[in-house]
Amino acid sequence: MSLFRTILVADDEPSIRHILTLVLTDRGYDVRAVADGDEALRELAARDYDVLLCDVRMPKKDGLTVLREALALHPGLTAVVMSAYGSQEQALEAVSAGAFDYVQKPFKPEEIVFVLRKAEERERLVRENRRLKEASLPSAPDGHILGGSAALHAVLRQVARLAPVDTTVLISGESGTGKELIARELHSRSRRAAMAFVAVNCGAIASGLIESELFGHAKGAFTDARSAKRGLFAEADGGTLFLDEVGELPLSAQVKLLRVLQEGEIRPVGESRVEKVDVRVVAATLRDLGKLVEKGEFREDLYYRLNVVNLRMPPLRERREDVPLLARAFISRFNRELNREPPVEGLSPDAEALLAAYAWPGNVRELENAMERAVLLADTPLILPSNLPDKLWAAPPPGPTGTASGPAGASAGAALQAGTDLSLKRAIRDLEESYIRAALRKTKGNRTRASELLDISHRALLYKIKEYGIDPDAEAERG
């Protein structure tokens, strides 16, 4: 798979322009040829290119001047210099100015193809090195998926099966559950891992600009389009495009997205030509796309194209056993970022119990914010309950019926009035046990309905029932 798609040839010899255009177009490249230095710079200002093939002696501006100005304009451009009057000094000057290679005229066209393949291999290694550095970051909050819960491991098993194939995947889940992390995991385990991963939040772009952002535009396609622009599909060519909040796409953009998924082609705004792209699409949503289809706000055919496989990211309340692990990873990260001296060493038992008992409606993102605040405020080696947001500990949480006056709230109030035992950790355990008993009584022992009332997974409820030695049938009789 070629990393390079677009090539600009700058040479004042018509025969060179003609033969390079024929040979490189036949190899699948999109080639544009110009005859002088000024025209080359105008073209580079108007459109993004992957490669510049530039002669040294040209009218108006010589090749080395064009090389320097081109690399100043596009630092990532791969440049190859050609000359019939070359010398070792000139070759060194070209490479020192930033050229990848120097080719002596006359040359066989296959020599240029060989140089391009070497340049692509170098670029592939650069990207792989960058990816490996990113993958070596030490903690989940910096990019890895961290957790030992059964709910998370079920998702990761699906990721392992799906990553090697190019199937379109739709990731659903609440805000802050880590949908982009799962998309990146799919990419990093795939054959596309050395290529680009491009992420875009469809809800964060003005509806009038979304098509230009995704598919690109031609120069002059609309007011302020002073130069051509590559879209995100072109940027992700060979790699993965992550469309977050895909349910926010306007219907006009949905039509174009469907075409890309069906035909593998994009048409930049204002262009008559189409471009082939090889992109794996991973989409995410927190909205119910099925209901949007029923309302006519999302195309049914696009929905089925995107929803080939659905991965549901569990909310944090369904993976409570991961909370302490994530919290410690965040503490480690914020120690570094906030230059804590001395660093926070961890969580006190009471603080950890509070974190585990809280429902985390904002999911991992809310936990991250809470840990940043705690690291800032902590004046002891361990984070204490007083360092955590008030909503975690200042008031008793609502009972199963949605009020604070249920049995758990009453027992907590009684303990405070008695003043005999102020262990927060034990109080939270008592609170949790009484909630579970109340939910089982209310549902006549139905574990599934009780887990829904408690806002935890069915598996987590069964674990807690065993942990506290609760007899669901006995609680049903009491209800």
C-alpha cells in the first residue's frame, strides 16, 4: 500500500514532464507537472502534495530555492532533486537543504520509482516509530485501556477479533466511557497500525463546513477557499478515520459518507473529479441511531452500513472494580503534570471506598477531573475523603426509590447521631448492603430488576450478594 498519493513534478523540459507523468500515473500516483519555479510554488500553496520532484535549473526560480521555500511551506513534504549538471557539492547542498535524495540526469524512469519506494519506506518507519513511542506511554489515562473488570475484558476480546479485518464498527456508550480509546485500540492492532489514525468530532464542526472537513475542497469552491484543502478522508488514506458523534452529521453529509463506504471514493467540494481512498471507518455515538432513523434524522441505509458490528462501552458504574486502578493511574499522571513535590502516594482506604461506591455519571472523564482536583488539594501523602468533590461524601446518596430517606439514609443518620463509629469505610459498606437488601425486597428477589434499580450490572449484584451473605429469597419474603 502506497503512503504517497500526490506528486508535483517541476521541470522545464517537456519530455521529462511527459514521461514522469505517464510512468507515475501508471503506478497509481496523482501527478501534476509544471514548467518553472514560480509555478511550482504557486501550486504548492494551492494544494497539498506528498512529493516534490524538482529540477535544479529552471526559469524564474532555481530548484534549490524552490526546495527551501517548499519545505518552509510544507515541512512534511518529501522532495527529490534532479539535475543534468550535478556535482557532489550540489547533491550535498540539496540534501542539506532537506531533500530526501538527488537524482542525476539522464535517468531511467524506474530509478525515480525506486527512490519513491525508498522514501515511502522511510516514512513508514518514521510513523511506526512514532506509534511505538505513543504506545509505550505508561498509564491508561495517557492512551491505554486500563482495567481488569469482566465488562471491559469482554469488549477487548471483541476488539481482538475485529482489529485484523476492515469491518466498519460502531461504538456506542455514554459520554466519557472511552469510545475513542477503543477506536485507537482497533487501529493499533490492525494492519493499518503504521498509517494515520484521524479522529473528528462530527458535533463540533459547523454544519456548513462538515463536508469540506471530511472530503476537502477545491480552490475557490466557496468564499474564503483561497487554496485547495485535503479532507480528513484523504488524511486518513491507508489508515483509520474515527467519526465521533456520527449522529450529529447533517443529512447532506450522510449521503456523501454512504458513497465513501460503498465505493471507496470521495469528491472534494467544488471538484468534478473523484479520488479513491482506502480508509477504515470507525464511528461512535451516544445517541440511539435507530431512533434517529425512525425520526428521519439519520439515513437508514447509512445506519446499516455503519452498524455492521456494534461495540458497547460499559459505563464506569458497571466496572466499579476498575475505579481504584484508574484512580491510581490518574494520580501518577497528575503528579507528573502538576509537578507535585512530594508526590501523592495514593488513596486512603476511606477515599478508595468512596470512589468505589459512587455511580460516576460522568464516567472516566469525571473520575479524571476528581483525581486532578484531589492531587491539587492533597496536603498529606494519601488522598483523603475531604480532597474529593463534595457530591461524593457530603450528603447520603439517594435510596433505591430515588429519595434520601430510605433505609440506608436512615441508618447512616443513626450512626452519626450515635457517634460511636465514624469509620467511613464501614459506613459505606453498610450503606451498600442496605441498598441491595432494599432493592431485593422491592423486586421480590428478582436479581435482574434489582440490578437495574441499583444501577449496577447483574454480575456485580451477584458478586455483592455473595460478598455480604445476602439471601435474596429471604429478602423477597420480607418485602
